Amino acid sequence: MKEFTVKEVQQAIEQGKKLNLIDVRESDEVEAGHIPGIIHIPLHLMEFRMQELDKNKSYIMVCRSGARSGRATQLLASYGFDVANMTGGMSAWKGQVQQ
């Protein structure tokens, strides 16, 4: 499974790179604070909503600690998506947060 650290993702955002971040946390968690510009697809809906995603794009999965996003990464990779997990999740995030 491909992985990025929180620091790598934050640096890429600060450098102006366009990242496709998918937050797989529940709605109340996302409303409490998320990385600006994320796509919100709760983990339990991922299998039903993956058709909304483009297999020609790369995605980075985000959750609270990295466990749920790891499961989402494995699921999407098994369907041929270019996807990576952000290790550490929002618990380790030091960058900008939107509510």
C-alpha cells in the first residue's frame, strides 16, 4: 500500500500542488475540522460511491488516525484506483483546518 506522511501531504499543499484528498471519517468528525478542499466519502459508503471517482486521478485517503483510510486505500486499490494512505491521519495534522 502506498503511503504519504502528514508532513509530505502538508508540504505538497503548501507548495501549491493540487491533491485529491478523500476524508473517510463520519460527517460529525469532518464537520469538527477537515483539510480544506477534501472530498468527503465516509468509509461505510465508499463501495457505493467509488463510481464518483476517476481512475485517471491519484487520491490520498484521510481519516482520524490512518486505520480507516488504510482500509479505504486497500479497497480502492483492489478496484484499480491510484490511491495512497495518509499515515497519522488528522490526529497528526498540523496544517490548516476548515470547519
